[in-house]
Amino acid sequence: MDSDEDMHDANDLESMDDEFYSGEADDYYNSDDADVDDYEFVEDADADSDVFSARRHQQNYIILREEDIRQRQDDDIMRVANVLSIRRAATIILLRHYNWSVSKVHDAWFADEDRVRKAVGLLKKLVVEHPNLRERTCGICFESCPCDKIMSAACGHPFCSTCWAGYIHTSINDGPGCLTLRCPDPSCGAAVDEDMINLLASQEDKRKYSHYLLRSYIEDNRKTKWCPAPGCEYAVEYVAGSEGYDVSCLCSFNFCWNCTEEAHRPVDCGTVAKWIMKNSAESENMNWILANSKPCPKCKRPIEKNQGCMHMTCTPPCKFEFCWLCLGAWSDHGERTGGFYACNRYEVAKQEGAYDEAERRREMAKNSLERYTHYYERWASNQSSRQKALTDLHQMQTVHLDKLSDTQCQPESQLKFIIEAWQQIVECRRVLKWTYAYGYYLPEHEHAKKQFFEYLQGEAESGLERLHQCAEKELHQFLSDESPSSNFNDFRTKLAGLTSVTRNYFENLVRALENGLSDVDSHGGCSRAASSKNGGSSKASRGGGRGKGTTSTRAGSSRTDDASHWSCDQCTYANTKSATTCQMCQHRR
């Protein structure tokens, strides 16, 4: 029989559940008094759908193509060159030194021009004067060359064109360091600018230099980053001060601006870093070894026993024979010690406490490993499901949509609801995947939050599976049709409704987790804001959580939205008046 404390926790969970799925807050199709202070998992379509749409599509970043980057770079160069009245090549050196910040260049230049020139290597006067000679000696190869074959940077140090070309070629092949190239003379800091590069470098080296210059405009700027997807050449400019770090590149890769890992809401960047490190670290290997093996008493190599009797023989060259339980030599064992499948010596020593510490450590390692495996397997499973959904989305866009348009005699513009459904499935799989990392690091002592989190996670999985099944299996019959189907419009209504409900649920789930499930207090109850609304509610309390498979009841099992429809209490789908069960979730009216 449950204790009073358990009953109290259960009632508190149900009251919080009512708050999360409140009929006044989550009716997507007909709601006039939604309370914005609480979680609104599905909101009024007429009043709030535009707000939700704007929130989803409001971008706090700009995707930059290569031509956009070059245009911005050229604009900055021209602006600085015009203000300071200096050459383009000198302007590039200045901007690179100040990380392509136009304002910093202006401030530093007008504060102390001479200091800036010295710092970046833009010299006003020659360091070495050129005597009026027919030939000069190259400072690298020491060959005498005609003056028309001798070249120098702003400093005047003489080097032949052949040595200059080799010096520039080697620097460019060494990487982006060529952008800060200086005079070959070790004691000189004069800059080698773009004009000299273009004069002496080969076409291939010029292309590389231009590529390095373009990349430096993004990599040296704090407001811009390259998309981390393999092979992607788009850059992203982030709007400072905006909320959220999720970026969706034109290559379809979603990533976090802050840490450049895959987009991971509702988990913060610190948790992601810990989770990725844990997945790749050797610590779990050591935990597995500790939990599932014992060291050979002689050579100390770990040995796993997965079946058979207690008689163990170590691998060559050790070949030591011992008892798996007590780790004693097998020569001391026999019928008198319990035979091949037991060990009296181990039992006696265990009763005396000789093995308590070792067994405790092994048990702790085993429990820790099992817990980690539980979360990791589900994390990886949702990642695989997301990849499969991405493949299905691509196939739908490239193959099935055109066929479906011909079969159902509808333009592709009217079939966008299918693409939107698949895009929502992909996004929800990503969110659901990271909820397992969130759950792994949720403190064990916060029982109420953990219980509520697991419930919400289970509901999210159920809702997503309904959407996935509708978009995959129910759509399949229309793909195999050879003529227009009379049921296609009903399918459209169902899939669009499921997509909307699932989208809003996951959006609010993400916000709830990002807020640390703040509506759950440390004692297992709901917070003041939630309980105040709950206290004034006329809903009947539920008999049991939906996570346990029991049905839920509210005061009034269904609400009539208009003369021809009724709204399902479980998923808020608008059903026809004649229907007795919800066409979306099969919940009875």
C-alpha cells in the first residue's frame, strides 16, 4: 500500500500535469483566455498563431554566401581607403591587423598614425637608400643583378625577383600566415602587400592568397563564423544581444553559434561539452572493465567471465588457474570447497566482510555503466531516427512530391504541409535526442523534477510517434494510388493538425527545460504561479498519470468549439461533430 508521502507526490505530479496540459491553455483551435504566465503547449490559432510563426521564423543571424562576403570585404576596404587616403593594399594590411574592424582602424589611426604604421609595417621612408648603380647585389642569393631585376618592399632592402618569387611562393604554401608577410631581411618589419603578391606570384598562388584573405574576413571577425558542416562554404553573421544561439544554415545543417556543435536546445553548451567528452572518453571503458571483469591474481590482466563454471584459466603466457569467486589458486579447490559452481571459502570470507569494498566498487561501477548505457542508447537511437527522417525528407522533396501532385491532381504548393511535417519530425528528433543528455545530468536527489521530466519526455515521444506514423505509413497508401483519393483532404487536415500540435508541444517543452522545470519545487509540488491557477480550476483530478498508461478525465470530457466540431481534450484536434473518437489520437469523446 502506498504511503501518504507517495500519494502526496503523485497528487502533486497530477496537478502539475493538469497545468501543463490545461484545457484553458492548450486548446489550439478555440481559446480566449490563455494564461501567458504558464506553459501554453497549444495556443489559440486566431490570436496567437501569427506570433508563434513570427517567433519561429525570426532570425537573429544572416547567412552569407561567398559573393556577399567579398562585397562586404570590398566595401570595408574602400571605406577605410577613402577616409585615410591610402592605397588599397595598405588598407588590407591595416584592417587585418585590427581584425577587419573599421572603427578600430579609424580610432587607432587618428590617435597615433606613426605608431600604427610601425606596428603594421607601413613605412613612410626607406630604410636602405638606393645608390645610382647599374647592378645591385641580392640579399638572399648574393648574385649581382641589373637594377630592373631588383625589387624591394617599402623598406628598400634589395632582393632579386627570382628570390622574391620563391619567398612568396613558399609563404603562401605554408598557409594563411602569408597574409602577414614581412620583408625577408630578418631585422626588418616592413609589410609585403597585395600589390607585390600580384606582381610576383603565380596564378595558383594568387588564388590561394585571395582565398586566405576571404577566410580571414570571417575568422578574424567576432561577429561572423563559418558553418561547421563538412564542405559548406556559407558563413553566418550573428546579431549581438539576441536570444538563443541556434542557427540553420542554407546547407540544412543546424548548429549552435556559441559552441559550433550541432544545435542542442534545450541543453546548454556546457552540458553538451560534458556529454560529448563522456561519449569519447576512456572512463566508460574503465567502468565497463571494473563492472564486468576481475584481475588475474598472478598477472593482473582483467578477465571477463560471461558463462561457465568458476574454474578460470588465464591466457598464455600466464596460464594461471584460479577460482572466479575468491580468486584463490584452483589447486586449493575441489569438492570440499563447493565444486565447480560454488565456493565455500568465498561465502565465509564474504560473511566476514573481506570482499565488501571490492564488491561495492564493482556494484557501483555496474550501476553507473547501466545508467549511462540507458541514456546513451536512446540518445543514439534518436540520432539514427533523425538521419533516417532526413533521408525520407529528401526523398519526399525530390521524388514523391511530384508523383503525389500528379496522382492527386494538386499543385505542389498545396502539398507543402507534407514537407512541413517531415521537417518538424527532423527537428523534434533532434530535441528529443538532447533531452536524454539533459536527463542524464539531472540531479538524482531532485525526485519531483526527475519524475515530471520523464513524464514530459514520454509524452513528447508519444506525440512524435503519432506524427511520424501519420507522415510515413498513412501517406504511403496515397503514394501507391493511381487516381485521386477522396480521403486525401481528411489526411491533409489530420497531418497538418498533428504537425501544429507537435510543434507547439515541443516548443514549450524546450522552454520548460531551459527554465530548469521551474514550476516544480524541491518538495515535489508545483510552484506558486502554477498552483494558484490550479487551485481555481474546476477540472477534476486525474486518476493516474498518462505515463503509466491510464486514461485521464476532466470535468467535461470534450468541449464544443462550434456547431459542427468538438475539440479533443488530449490532443486538441478539431473533430467533426459525428465522430465519437478523436481522428488524431483515437481518444474517446
